Amino acid sequence: MKHRNLTYELVTRLSRQYSSRFEFQKGDKAAYNKALKEGWIESYTWLGVPVRKIHDSLDRVHVVYAYLDEENKVAYIGRTNNIRKRHSQHNRLSYKYKKYDVVKQYFISIGMLDKLPDPFVVETGLTLIESQEKEDYYINEYRSNGWKILNRGKTGANISSTGSYVIKWTYDNCKDLALSCKTRKEFETKSPAAYAVSKEKGWIDKWLPVSANYHEAEYSWTKELCVEKAKKYTSFPDFRKQEPQAYNAALRRGWLKELNWLIKAKRTDITKDEILQLAKGYKYASDFKKAYPSHYHCAIRLGVLKELAFEVKDTRKWTYDTCHAEALKYSTQIEFRKASPVAYNVSLSNGWINDWLPKTIIIRSNGELLEEAKKFKTINDLRRSDNSLYCLILTRGLLEQTGLQYLRKQWTKEKVREEAARYNTRLAFQKGSKGAYNYALKNKLIDELFPKTK
């Protein structure tokens, strides 16, 4: 093809064949790029400029959708404000990573090489936060019913992505949140995103004055400033609790060792009875020390460590001969593994075990598996008591035939209100008690339990 001399007159004449920038770019990419590079395109008023639709977080434009493989009980739950565009994105190969996303990859793996099936729209007309909450709710709902979930990222209110072309933190939203805080430090801690937007737009100076104790950037915490803050306290726990930013800066830079007037707080109210009671739940002293270091060292000081009757861990060096002697005590590899796991793992990694003990292969029929499952009342009991049996039943697709159900706590409105009273925010409630949170969300109690700030 002969090279064209793309002058202003030629490019202008070519552009008049199109009615939008998109058509111009698609129809004559070289001429479009020349117009873009030289800045001529701004004068081409006959080309429509694409206008992005900007949505506020309170606009009810969001939907929750699902891709379902009902035969294999596999699901992907998502949320968007443009279902058509989102469906196209799931079908598209990523130019950056040269691969499809997790949804497309799964359907390709089961033989569906063409386009994805149309998504099932679960709920529509939701605000941004509502769609995030509903996405998390349906993921947990499907998962609790035995479905495999393809989603990988975290979900929930103020956690999952806000989607394309969404302005979440508007002037009014940022202002309401800022005025609920006493200082900039509190504002930034409560919502880093809202704080960043308010600072960038220059709104924050109207709402919150600069505090003398506020240090916005990490680099502002000098050694002298950390020392000055630390001098107000006598112990490390007090310093960490009252001045977390100064403490963390000193910790990262290795200055804590120089704050020698600070002492590590030690409990002086630990009793012998308390130590004996807590130690009952541990087999080895090292496990007890890891869980309750203060109680462990107090037991040494009080001289009661010997009374705790911890078992001594096997510290023998497992050689070929010692492993062989240990293996001969058992008739199968399974018995060997359960009775002496350290010796078993050494034998397995060195390839000795198959010479001493036969590999146990148990092939059970579906009928035998279902008969074994009758010994348990719930799926939870089955998994806890015999996880190998549970996995075998699950892989053969026999879980429904067992008739077992997951044991779930039966939430009522009264119980949910009692549970919610333990938390200060919706997010804390969701993280601390997911079952109660989902019940409140489903039964429209969430606004009653945690009213939205006006």
C-alpha cells in the first residue's frame, strides 16, 4: 500500500466520512491517530465526542448477576452497573495477560468453547453499597448450599470494586462523614478513600482544621518526634495504644530499643489455678507457651511447670534404621502415619516406606459410602469426624444422596438484635457474625440495627 501524506486538508476530508470519533478510529486508524497527535481532532465538531455516564453511589443502577453451572453446582456471582458491557468483558481475552478471566476459563474447561451463557440477573435497581452487600450475601448463600464459588476477591460493603464510571465519594458524602469526625486523623482512619478525595478537591479545609498532633505523611515521623511522644508513657502497651502511628514508625525504623524507659507490661494477677486450667487444653509445653506466653513464664516463676504434666515431644533423629524399626510395629502405612507422623514423613520423603509396608488402597462402592454416612447426623459431624470419607463422598457427587444437611444456627429477629448489639458498625457486624448479618440483610433489619448517617 502506498504511503499517504496525511496533511491537515486530507485528514479533515477523510474525517467527514464519519459521524463519531469511534467510527473514524475504526475506519481509518492512521488518519485518526494523525489527527489525535496533531490536535486537529478537537476542531472536528462533526465528530461526536463520547460522553461517559457518571453515576453517584446512591443511583439505583447496579445489578447482581450470576453465571451458573447447575449440573456441577458451580457459580460465579458478580455486580455491575452495565450488564451488557460486563458480559462482553467476561468473554474477552485480556490483552495484558493474554488469558481469559476465571469465568471464561471455567466454562472452557467443561467444553463450552463458544460464548458464555447469558448471565442470570439476580437483583436489579440497587445502590452501590446495596449491590456490594447483596453480592456477598448470594456468594455465601450458594456456598452454604454446597456450590463451588469461582469468585476470588473479597466481597462486602465498602470492600468489593466500585465498578466503572462510579463516583462514590461526592461532596455531600465526604462532608457528612468528615463532620462526624473530630479530627483529620479520625477522618482518615474511618475512610482513607473519602479523606483522599476531600484532600485532593480541597474540601477538607472547610470542614476540619489541621490538628497540631496530626502527622499526615509517614515520613513526618522523625526520631525526635517519636521520642517526644514516647516520653509521655511508661510502658510499651500504653505507647502503642495511645500513639499507634508514632509507635509503628519507631517499630519500623528500629527505634524502640532506644526507648529504654518504657517497660513491657507483665500481668501480676495470674494465679496457679488459672495456669492449671488453661494448660489442660494443650499436649505440649511449646504449644501452651505460644498460646499463653505470660502464663507460661509465670508458671516457671511459680515453679508449677512440672505439675502441668506436658508430654515430651519426640526429638529423636530419624535415620533409616530407626524409621525401619518404628515402621515394623504397624501393619499398614495408615497406622504408621497416625501413630508416628514424624517417622512416617521422613520415610515417605526418602522413599523407604514402600519397601517396608504395603500401600493401603481402599476402593469403596457408593453403597458402602452411603452406609458409612448414616452414622453421622450432619455434614458438619461427617467432616469433623472423618474428613477422608467426606471428601470421597463429595468427589463422587453423593453428598445429596446421604440426606445430611449442614448444621446452621437458627437466627430469629430477637437473636439477631442481641448479636448486633455487640458491634458498633455494619462492617464489624458483617465480619464478626456473618450468619446474623446475612439474616438481617435478607429480612431488611440492617437499617434498623445500624441507621445510616444523614
